[in-house]
Amino acid sequence: MQILAGDIGGTHTRLICADVSNGGHHILVEKSYSSADYGGLVQVIDVFLSEHNIMHPVDAACFAIAGPVESGAAKVTNLPWIITEKDLSVQLHTPRVKLINDFVAAAYGASDLQESDMLVLQQGSGVGKKSAHPEAVIIGAGTGFGASHRVWLNDHYQVFSSEAGHAGFAPENAEQNRLLGWLQKKYSHVSLEMLLSGKGLITIYQFLHEVGDFSEALTIQQAMRETDPAQVIAEHALLEDDDLCQKALDIFVDIYGAAASNVVLHYYPVTELYIAGGIAPKIKDRMSAPRFLKAFLNKGLMSVNMKKLTIKLVTQDKVGLYGALAYVRAFCI
């Protein structure tokens, strides 16, 4: 039988069609589209099916959505798309269509990752017999910020979604307090993902340029006009050739580390933390440096507990797509 899966985000819509037989699967076609170029998911699927000459109705489908899924419907947080299981069932001519949160998909995808798909940032110091099915938290920054919680129930993983990215930003030091105050002059609510996302890195850069002692290089200005400003900031920070970019990325990593352990504490005890999303793999050298772990472990009485976790940075950028594929295989057919 043929199944369809997708990872639907504010930047990219990734689709995959696979053939399932004898408990395994064979990927037939896979393609990524720029989400902003289309008016909705139905339109993207139509193009995908037409381009690859997929004429027969698929037997089941699952789509991971960057946003809350309620009663079979979802609105992509950073896109004006309304997606429903009912509309997709009609389009695909199958009743077996499921929408799940993108970090639910990331959690299922993380369960099937190979060691080569991950970079271990901290080997947990927990003692005793290791669980065959470890409880975990999955987080990630990209176009926005997402988080989910994975537990083992009834002989399979069960994943619980959240909208942790829209919780309020909690500053950890005087500098971050100034950043929060600067933002509160503009917004009534300052969410975590307003800083822990691609746009968030730009916001931190703008804050430092406006209130700090950093001048903006003309070469950086020009580069930002020609390509994604967040990419420019990250690239020059990693090259260590621009003080403003370096400082912006340092603060971003500090916020990332503190937020990661904040989310873990909401679900503690867990034994693993997976860091997914589009940004972490691009700055993995900074994420694996002491700065991230220092911020992560700064939890007062719970600092010792944070050392018990194994932290894995996911370098496989299709973990959400493959997680949606795993979900449709496990629960939709």
C-alpha cells in the first residue's frame, strides 16, 4: 500500500510518498517546497502528486504541523494556512488521515535515529540500569520554537505536544533583563520563541546594535539585504569576524540552554533531551561548546539533576518528516 507523510512548517513543506509491505517501507518520492509560495497544503499536495504522477489514492496519510492540532484541525503558526483532516481526506480519497504537532513527529522520528544522526552534547551521569525505552523531552528552534514529551505506554511510545514556544521569556541575568525590558516597550507579551527562533536571533542583534556598544559593519548590512539576516549573523559569528554577530549568537545560545532545562523541569524526571529544529545543527560548534551546557545546568538545587540527562543534538534535518512517516505506519494503517 502507498502512504503519504509531510512535515509542514513556516519555511518548508516536506512531502514523502512510500510503499509499505511486510512491515517495512520503501520511499518512492520525496520533495521539499517553499511554504510561502503556496496558498495552502492542499495546493502543495496537488503539485506533489502531479509532478510525480501519483494517480492512485494513497491508503493513509499523516502530516506534522508547526502549530497546535485540535479536533482534527490546525493553523500553521507562521503561515495563514488552515488545515483539516476532513479536507485532506476528501482530497486524498482516504478516511485515514491524521494531523499531529510537528514536535510530536520529531519525537517519533528521534526514536528511530541512528547514532550518526546525532551529536551528544552531554553524556548523562545517571546510574543504575538503563531503560530500553527512555523517557525524553524533544525541543527545537527554527522558524519558531517547539517542545514535546515522549513516554513509553502500552508497548509503544506515546508523545504529548505543547506550545512551549509561546510561554513567556524568562531572563536569566541582567543583560537578558535589559533585553526583556527593551521588548516590553514594543509588545504586551514577550514569548520565548520571539527570541529563540531565526527571527529571534535577528531581534537580539537589533537589541545589541540599538542599546549596546556595538557598531554594525557595512559588509553585514549589505549581506543582510541579499540573504536571510539570521543566516548572516550565524555565519559571521561562527567565523568570528564580527563582534556584534558573535555577541548576538552568544546570547542566543545562553537563552537556548536555559530554556532547554526549563522545559525539562516541566516533565522531570526524564533521562534524555533531544535538540531538533533547523538552527541547532547549523551552530553545532557553539552548541557543543561549554556556553550552552553552562546555561543548561544553571538550575540551582536542580543542577545536579540536569547533569543526569543525556543531551543529543539532532543533525538529521528530516526528523519531523520521518517521524510523520513512522506515525502513519504505526497508527494509521
